[in-house]
Amino acid sequence: MDRIKRLSTEIMDEYQDKLGTDFVTNKQFLNEVSIIRSKALKNKIAGYITKIIQRKQKFEEQKQQLIENDKKIVQNESEPVEESAPEPVEESAPEPVEESAPEPVEESAPEPVEESAPAQTLAEEILSDDNSTKTP
């Protein structure tokens, strides 16, 4: 494999402009430029060259996309935010209202009761009513 890489890099250094991402054209170009008697070796070199050029091309495309995205982000950040007019609301059937749990009532401190008369409990009231009916 080292031999394939070494030969491929030598060929790419000299003829980089004439090589492309198509295996068949790279193989034909190898026939014109070099004398490689072994068909398998020629195919491996042409395949390796094709793979390397495709990787470089893909890397350049990704690099350009990153640069364009960065430019868009910088432009969006530098442009002042304009307040747009509110979008018109379309009238449609009323949406069903979801019943939510009642909000907790805040407990307030008990209000002071004026103590003009002593407060009677329920039992005292009943006893006083019984006593009032017995005394005629």
C-alpha cells in the first residue's frame, strides 16, 4: 500500500490539474503519462487518486458552506431588529378552553372580631335555647 500511496502522490503533484473525480478518466490518463504494466496496480493507483481528489473536493464544499453560514450569522447580528407590524388574526371558531385547576386562595389573617358579647359555642346555644323554653 505504501507503494501505491507514494506513486499516487508523485503523479498528483505533477498532474493535479489534469486529474479529476472520475476513475475511468484517471485510469486513461495514467496510461498516457506512465508505463504501468500491471493492470491491478494501475487500477489501485487510479482509485486512490480518485478517492483523494473526491475527499479534497468534499472538504472544500463543506468549508465554503461553513464560511457562508458564518457570513449569514454575522449579517443577521449586525442588522438592527425591525419591529414588524402584528400579523392579522384570522377569525375562526373559538378554541376549546381547557379548564385549569383553581388558583390557590391566599389565606389571610383572620379579621379581629369585636368582642362586645362573649361568643357562644354551638353546645351553649342549644343549652340556652332549652333553658329558655323550660322557663315559662
